Amino acid sequence: MSAPFLQATGLTKVFRHKTGFFARPTSQLAVNAISLDLAARERIGVVGESGSGKSTLGRLLLGLTEPTGGDVCFEGVNHKRRQADDWRAFRIRTALVQQNPLSALNPQMSIGQQIAEGLLVHRITDRAGADERVAAMLERVGLSSAMMNRYPHQMSGGQRQRVVIARALILDPKLVVFDEAVSALDVSVQAQVVALLRSLWQELDLAYVFITHDLRIVRYLVDRIAVMYLGRIVETGDIRSVYEWPRHPYTRALLASVPSMDPTVRNIEPPIKGELDTSAISKGCAFRSRCPFALDKCATETPELRAVASQQTACHRAEEFPQAIAPQSAVTQKEMAL
């Protein structure tokens, strides 16, 4: 049996902070023993509130942040065993699309220069060849090749996002991590970028991790979903199964908070109350302080991911929840157009 295209095992990241010379260092557990597999050409969505560890997980998968514990293997090679040449080859085959396209672009370089930079740094082609490939890539993402000489401030937010995507795809990577790639855009532009990503995935031999807090959008872009809460995956499964019958209270609350365009649909799930409580991580279920279904057991026993129906869920009461949630899987034509 061949190894997964991308495999994370027991991935953990602890950030240590020191606020003053005499202050005692503090620790923040951002990613907590996550194991995750991704097949070639598979699309997975990572969702959760701000502060749940989604972006840190994406950076760990790409080797941009060093883990405190655990392993990441890409195409059978462990990040910990990579030498300089291995990292160079890995950078060619992977890419990151950052959240804010304006801050991700250099204001002093033209669009063409920034997209071509990877080609020239890795010596894949000369300047003339790079310009030709940049022009073709701009057309591919729905922009005119005449925009090569423009600067970021001369473009709209949607155009800048397309430029960032073009820069990520110019080296023909096999894995791309999209970190809140559409959150900074208005709804109409989001729809255009979502349609672009769907068409690019169909055209290219590409797998991607789509990180977002927007469950309204992620359903159109991924095959599988992983719900994160305070550094842990609390539920995962194929997108249709999770949306039709979420088995974790946190997933149910997140889905119930997504507005429906159908006026006859009413959500009856309890809303999420309170804020993220990092003090609850050490023992028991981290979501218990905000969960209306918590038991005494939830404060003493940490639930592990286990198979429940067609997905995996980390909840002691997963089998008890009925399919009493707004039908998120019922997609209307208006919703498909976002």
C-alpha cells in the first residue's frame, strides 16, 4: 500500500511567549496532536473560529513553522529529514495563498515581477520565458496579460486575489494551502474567486487545503472537512455527511449559524455562547464550558476522535444527536451562485 500524498501524525505546536525581562514565560498550545491524511487531487476544508489553530496547521503542513512534536510527510518524505535540496524541491511543488492579498504583495514590484519571481529564483526559465508564462497564467485566472506592469494599489481586491493565486500556481504545484483566501472580499467577488478555484482544480493536477471560518463557502470547494476547536480536530468526514448530520455540538452550532436563503427554514440548534476558553484544554473536552449538552464526564475525560456513522467525531454524546438541524446540504441555485 502506497503512502498518502500528505500525512500529518501527532502534529503539535506550542508557542512560548515572554512579555518582560522578569516575566515568567507562558505557553500557548496552538495545534494539539493532529493526525491528517490527504490524497493526491483531494480537497479538504479546515474550519473553525479565529484562534482555533487553522492557520498554524496550514503553516506546519508546508514546513513554514517548525512543530513542537509530531511529523509531516509529503510524498513519503518526512520534513524532519529534508536537506536544503529537498526543501527547494518541496517549495516548487507546494504553495501558500495568504489571507490578505494587499499585504501579501510587494507594493514596490509590478504584478508581472512578483508572479515571475518564483520562476527566476528556482531558475526554471529565463526572463523572456518567465514573462511568457506569467502572461498565460494571468489569462488563466481571468486577468488580462496587459496588467503585468500594474502595481498592487492599481488593482481591485478581487484582482489582487487572482494575482496571489496566479503567483501560487505559476510553478505548477501539487499542493496549495489557501489560508482564508476569500474572507477579505465582498460577496460578489467571493463568488467569482470560488468559481475560479473550482475551475482551476478541474484543470490542474492539484490537491489543496482550504482554511476558512465561512461554512457557507467551503461546501462548494472541498471533498472533505475537518472542524477544529482550540487546536484539535473535533469532527471530520466527507462534506455531504457532515453537513447532513453533524455529530459534534460545535459543528452543529457552526452550521446552524449559517444563514439560509430559504425563509421556511428555521434553525433550532442552541447558539455558541461565550468565548474560546484556553484553560479548558488541559483536561476533559475543551468545548464543555460552551456546550449545552455537557456531562460531568466531559470535564474529566478527553473525547478522542472515533467513528460515528460515516464520519469521525470527538464527543461522548455523538450518537445521541438527531438529524434536527437546518438542511445545509440542500443547495439551491441561488446559493450555488453565492
